[in-house]
Amino acid sequence: MPTPLFTLIGMGDDGPAGIPDRARRLISDADVIIASKRLLATIPNSAAELVAWPSPFDPLMKQLKSPDGKRVVILATGDPMWFGAGSTLVRHFCPSDFEVIPAPSAFSLAAARLGWPLQDVETVSLHGRPASTIIPHLRPGARLIVLTSGTNTLEDVCRKLVEAGLPASPVTILEHMGGDAERRIDLRADDNPLPDTSGFYTLAVQCVPGKATQIYAQVPGLPDDAFLHDGQLTKREVRAVTLSALCPCPGALLWDVGAGCGSIAIEWLRAERTAQALAFERAPQRLTMITENAERLGTPHIAVVAGDLPGTLAGKAPPDAVFWGGAVHDVSIFNACWSALKPGGRLVANAVTLEGEAQLLDLQSKYGGDLVRVAVSKLTEVGTRRGMRPHMTVTQWRITKT
């Protein structure tokens, strides 16, 4: 095995006392130790050069790639490969470039304290992330373990629970797990006032439904009224069919071209939390709707691109999937999308006008793929009786780029 450039060591609240002997020797023999100020304070009387995590990380990455023969150790909290420093480092280094010695994660410690089987728990990080990231996980019966980002996280999580109609949900604060200052506080989401906390704690949440709980599934097909929109919305049933054809996959990038209120991109992100999405839209009021919908529905990491198509597509990262929902009659938009789409990527286009349908028919004859007609009818009043009123028929073209 090649000699690693550096070693990444996970550490608990008990500091060096809680790590393996080999990890302690590596720290003792290190020429350079890189860590947060909190962890550096746990290394007394070290002859090594102590370096606090810089912001941004770029200068540090250059130093790690050229260690000049120095023995470098990086200290991180818990398991560095679970929402930790390791997830940043793997984007810059090969696995053989560094060794990882993990400690028990906050998720493992919290599950052990509460007696929760970890495989049945949703693990969420709000460390450096918006509080709205938790929203897709707030469902009746769900158990969540949440990494925090300071004292405000408790208030943010409790507010999101109350807004979701889950005010009676038990919330447990687990401070300094594994250390001398370990403390547990149990409360309800709607408690007022909330207790004071230290800056180093993990939250555990049991989602208990109330009378006003609004259940939003993680599978595609949210109710239409879940979105702010001006009528330019892929309706619920068609949206579910469309997302099924797009097939959200881990890490996959979607281009939502002519995004309207962003419903397709938002449901794509809700269906796979490691996925990414670019929403292309030109109308200012719809750009605002996309951002607001993303915040309300728990996908604040959506990327919104303003401007006219197809110009705004140029230079963007190649997509794994494309939803072409706007200006379907404009073949120049298809050409730009098809050229950028990765091999094996999926393109789905919906048309409701005759001009758009004619364009899709022409493209299908040239490129192949499937044409599907989606017709949806809903219950309505017909005088004193009831009937099924049809919505506009949608013609959908689905194709995989080979």
C-alpha cells in the first residue's frame, strides 16, 4: 500500500483518551496537526505545528497535496466520513491518499443513548445547512437524529415541527455525548420557552402527528396546492408520471428547462437527497416562486438560473436528466439540451399544445424513444349530479441518450 499523504482521525468529546492507541501515537508523532480550535485545545504540550481549519479550504488542500515529507494529521469530530471533513476531502483526493481512523458518530452515540435501531432512523445534518433541509423528513412516525449548527438549531427545528403540524413531537437534546459534561434534556416541539443549550449538541426527534398535520410524501406527486404558482404548473398526476420517467438517482443532475414554479426540480430533489437540480426560468415572478417553493418544501439547495433559453444553458454542468417543459415548440432548446445530456441520460418533454405535440412527434420520428398520452379527469359538480371533468391532455416524449 502506498504511504498516505495524511491521516484523518475522528475524535469524540472525551478527546485523545477515547481514541485507539495507534491514533494517539500518530498524533504524538505528527509534524502538523490540523483541526478546529475546539479539537486543537484537546492536544496539550504538542511539539507539532497546530493549524486551525481555514476558510476557504483551498490553501489547505494545496498544503495537503505537497506535505514536503511532514507527517500530517487532521482531527475531526466523530466519524469523518458521515457528514464530516472526509466528505470534503474525498472531492480532492484519491482514497489511497489518506487514511481514516473513525470514532463513533453522533448518530451512533445518539441511537445508543435512546435505544433506537439506527437502520430505522433518518440521519440529517443541519451543520452549515439551512434549517428547511429537515422538512422532507418530517413525516408522522419518523425518527430523526440531527446534527446541529449552534444554539439556534434547536429553535429552528422546533419551529419547523410546529409548522408541519407536529407540535407534540418529543425532542431530545444530547449534549457533549461521551464527555464529562454529557447531558440529556427532553422536551416537546411546542414547549415555550425552550431550554438553553451549549453549542455542541445533537438532536433526536420523534415525529408525532397532530390534528393539523399535513403529510407530504417523499415519492413524487405532491398536491398542486403545495406549490405557489401562477397556473404554470405540471399537475400532480402528470408530475408523478414525469418524475418516474426522469428517474432520480444518487448524485444525478437534472436540468428543469422552463421550470415555471419549480415543481419538477423540487420533487426531483425531494426524491433523492444527494441529487442536484438546475431550474431555468426567465419570468421574474416565477423565479421568486421557485425560491420560495424550494424553501417551503425543504430543497433550499436548488440552483436557479435566470434568463432566456437556450442561451442560459451554455456552459452549465452536463445533466444526467432533462425535463423540457417550456417552449417545447422551439427545437433550438432541444438541440442544446440533447447536445449537453450525458450518454445514458434521460430526456422527458411534455406538450399540451398542437404545435408542441407536432414538434415532439417530429423529434420522436428522428431520434426514437416513446410517446405517451396522459389524460386525467377529476370529479366535478354537474348541476345536481356529479361527473368527471377531463383536464388538458399531455403528450409526453421519453428518450434515453445512447
